[in-house]
Amino acid sequence: MAIIDIPTHYVDSISGNDVYPGTKSAPYRTITKALSASEADGTKVIYVAPGTYDTSIGETFPIYIPEDVNLYGDYDGKGMIGGSSSFYAGPPGTTPKTGPTWIKGGGIVGPYDATLIPKNNSQIAGFKITNPNPKTPEGYSTNGIFVKYGSLMIRNNTITGMPVGYGILIYYNFGVNISSLISGNQLTYNYHGIANYSGSRIYYDKAENNVISRNYIGIFTESGLDLGGGPARSEGNNTISCNSYEDIWIPGVNNDPQILFAKNNYWDHFPPTISFTGNKPGLDIRHISNATGIRYEEGSVTSNHCN
């Protein structure tokens, strides 16, 4: 059987240097450099060792992940453990690095301030992601991952620490009919865990197996987000609980027909508490249109519920 050697770039914020060739034994220091090299030579896989990746080591934000490129960190540990749970923990012969694989920073793009902007068919998996910046001078919120350019995968990350911003902001360009996967992530201590401003679309993004908890608002969605049992075939299994205002907010106007697919999930209450009025601490779902349909069958109360 032939062994396929997939070209890969390696990054290590502690042992690496951006003048190195980016190999397992001589890694780059910054993700920025590895992504630049990938665009130049066509490499599609980048492994990142535990460490902090911010402007102090030369990272430039926002970090754009090129089309078809896969950025991997500590997949099994959701960016928080390192060592044996990471795809790469440092050069051979050195002590495996442990602790968070932390991308920390943000930069202005258009009116927004983002940490990561993945392009079509890219993947980011196994990182702690934080944008520590305040709102932009124009008053726009910060965000961790800005989903704008195409179908992509956001898997097994810990996206946290944006009290004035979005963990994941979905804001596709007009006319884009694509579907992304948001799976296995922890979204905590943000203003919004996930915010979907894409409006009506043909295709739905799939969100499954996530924990969306202890944000101000867990999920803001106009339409196009399948949280379980919808057109994208999400299996659900999301824990949507303990968010300060409400777990899900569905905006709109009265008599605006929408359907929220949210089957097989875990809530603070079951059936979920629902209101048409303003923010209520501990509320599961708030929506404005009395024509909104909510499919929450097969759910249950989470083991660590609030309120």
C-alpha cells in the first residue's frame, strides 16, 4: 500500500522562526507566515503547536485562511489542552508543548474587526480564539470568526472572550448560496455566540454538537441556520443554555414567516420558554413574528441548566 505524503506546513510560536522552512523540525513562528507560504506553494494543510499567536510574535490581523487550506491545532482538546491531543506539539526531540493553542487578536476589515476570515472550502479546527479589541471607532462589534466568503468548516474550537462582539459572525455576500459546518465548538463569554445576518438563502448552515453557553445572547439568527432536523441535516445535539438574555433571538417583523429548525438539542427548559416581548433573563427563545415556526422536538433539559 502506498503511503501518501501530504505537503504540510508547521508552526510553533515558541520554537519556530519565520526564516525557517516551516517543516516539522524547523517550523515557522507565525500562522501569518505559514498561510502566506501556503498561498505561494499550494500547501493545503497547516499544523499549529500550542502557544499564543498574537501581534507580539508578529501575527498580522485579521488572519485570512486561503481557499482550500486546513488550519489544525489541538483538535481533541478544542484548543485548550495541547500535548497528545494536538496534531503537532513541537519539533521532534523537544518536550511536547501543552496548554492553549490560542489565536488572540483582531484587525479591521470593512467596518468590522475580526480575528479570522476563512475563505471558501477552508477549515479551522482546534483553537482557542479571542478578539480582545473594543468596538471599532464607528461602533461596530468585534468578532472571532467572520464567515463571509464561502462554504467552510469551523470545528472543535473554543471561541470566547468577546463581551462586545460575536464569536462567529455569518454575513455572506449577497447572492451567495453556500453552506458551512459549525460543529463541536464551545462558544462562551461573548455578546453573541453565533450571529447570522445573512437573511433568506437557499442553503442552510449546519450547526451541531456545539456548546453555546454564558454569552449575553446565545444565537441571533434571521434564517438559514439549521440547529437540528432541518434542510442541512444537522443532527442537533447542541447545548444552548445559560445565556444571560436569551438562548436564541429570532428578529423580524410581525407576520414574517420563518422556521427555526432546532430539534434534538439541550435547553434550560423543555419545552423551551418562548416570548414575543423584550429580553428576559433565562429565556430560551425570543422572536418577534407571530408567523415564526419553531421545531424543537426531541429535545430535553441540559444537565447543567440555569434559571
